[in-house]
Amino acid sequence: MIKGLPMGRRILHWRVRGIALCLLILLCVSIPAHAQFQPKIERSRDMNEIADRMNANTLILVTGNPGFIFSELGNDLAAVLNDGDELRILPVISQGAFQNVRDVRFLKGVDLGFTTTNFLGNYRRTGEIGDLSNTIVYIARISNDHIHVLTRSNIISLEQLSSQKVNFNSKGSGSQLSAEDIFRALKISVEEVNLGPADAFEKLKNGEIAATILTSAAPASVISRLKADDGYHLLPVPFTGPLMDDYVPAQLTNAEYPNLIPSGETVETIAASSVLIAYNWPRNTDRYRRIDKFVKAFFAKIAEFQKPPRSPIWQNTNLSATVPGWKRFPGAEEVVADLREKVSAIRQQAGPGQRRLQVETTGQMTEAERRRLFEEFLKWSASR
């Protein structure tokens, strides 16, 4: 009750307040519900669009242990190719080449990974994760990891290592797998030991082991400082038999190891290729589109990877090089084919003296011809 007012005035006051309350209720009811929540809906829609764009253009790449080359290459890919929400590479630390094949094959969130041809070949031979011929494809061959067989100077052939202690490096490493491949292919039985490089070099020098195996791009810094004067010697490894399936022929030179190899001489060996792989998604899927977008960006900017401060390993990358026995990602194959056409057109414009088109257009190229084609691609890419 409102004290101090006559009864009539009190009734009038309550009627006015009631009418005002009714008008307010009618006004609220007349405003559409969606209008009341429009700002919130718009913000939600914007956030969903950002999330969709980020997820559609982000790729997860399994690399290797911190400080090792695959981890370094993964960081380079992210540094050069990341473009906000339009393209993003997320390098992930992993257990290395052996596990990366399994991760690309089975883990739902993994798009890309680094591995080596001998690990791929090992999985193919054992069949432990099924037939990989239609599930794993390669995008590019990145570099060659040379097989170094280091021994004492009184040993001049692998056959002399029969029944002796040979260091295969750490268990599960690429060096161990390569050593197993080599001695199995050559049917040489040795006593395997598993030591790190520093311990192996010391025991080799003291005669406690007969040889040690190391897989690395040449020159390997841990070997470069060794000297022939201290009794160390690099053995040749023949490119023969089953080794031809997963390795390529290679050489170690005096320029790489001046303290171990005399001037003008070379040591014949083999190399396992480091490759970038992906799962073989059907062409009409979002995962295929995502990898295809990465491939186009990677190939177009390859020249940037071959400049400081990126890893010098990229200087060995030849995008047109093939990996025998394995399928290339279709989008990458299309880019290489497009490259051949562009280089052919450039050569045609340059005049008859430079029209060496037959090899490139048929696709039957030697490694040297692929290298020349790749060098021309770098010039073409830089001109863009």
C-alpha cells in the first residue's frame, strides 16, 4: 500500500503501473527470439569457420628424435610453408624412421612422415603391417644416407669380417637394419655387437671389434675427424643381390673424407634413400586434398629450402628422382609432369640448340638427367 494517498488515487496508481507492465511484456514478446541471440550466434558461427579452416589446412608430420636430421627437416618444412590458417605443418617428435611407417599407416591424425627405403623394404618383406604397395606412397626422395663400413687398415674386404665382432650400432637403428641387410645379402656370418659411435671407434682402434657400421649422409661428422694414420679404413660395399631392391649405388670421396680416402680415390658403397611418405588416400577425400595442397606449396618453394639457414641436406633433394618399387603420391606425380612440360616449353623458346626434349617427355631419365631437369626447375621456380 502507498501511505498518505486517498483510496481513489491509490487505485489509479496501481492501474497505471499495471498498464505499463503489460506494455513492457508485449514489447518483449514482439521482438523475435533470434534477434535477441543474434550476436551470440554470429560469434559462434565465426568461431566454427575458423576451426573448420584450421583443421582443413593443418597437416601432422612425424619426424624423429630431437637433434636428429628428420626433426630438423620437419622444422624447416614448418618454417618455410606455414601460412597462418591457410596451410600449417605440425612437426611431431617420434621414434624415427621405423615407427614413422607404422604411424603414417595406422594413426588417424598423421598425414606425413619421414622414413628410409630400407625400412620400407623391411616392412614389405616381413608383411608385419600388411601389404604397403597400395597404402603408402612417397612424395619425394629427400637425400641418400650412405653406408659406412669402418674397419682397421689390415682388413680390405667384407669377407674378412666373417666370424668376427662387428658393431651394428644401437638396436632398432637404421645402421643396425642396414648391417643386417648387408651381411645377409652377402651371406657373411659375423658376431653382432651394439655400441654407440664413440665407444665403437675406441674398441675398433684397440682391436676389440673388427668393424663398425654407420648409416648417414656423407660426410658424417663423427667419421670426418678419424684418420687413416690412426689405423682406420673404409671398406667398399657391393651393390648386389637383394641390396638392389632397397638401396642405390653410391660413393665416398676424398672431398668428404680427406683424412681417410687418398686424393683421387673413391670407396664404392650403397645408400638408403630418405623419403617423405604419406598414406594413399582416395582422390576425392579431404585428406587427399590436404596433402595435395602441401605438395604444391612444397614443390613450388623447394629453392627456399636449399638456402641458409635451412639444413644442407635439402641441397641433395631432387624432386624428379624416383623411389624404385614404390608409388608416388598422384598429386606429386602431376606436379612433376607439369614441370617437364614447363621446362620443355622453356627449352623450345631458347632455340633449336637446347631442345633436348625426348628423354624428358617420355619420362625415361637417368639420375643425371633428372638432376639437370631439377636444376632447371629451380631456375623456373625462382623466376616465378
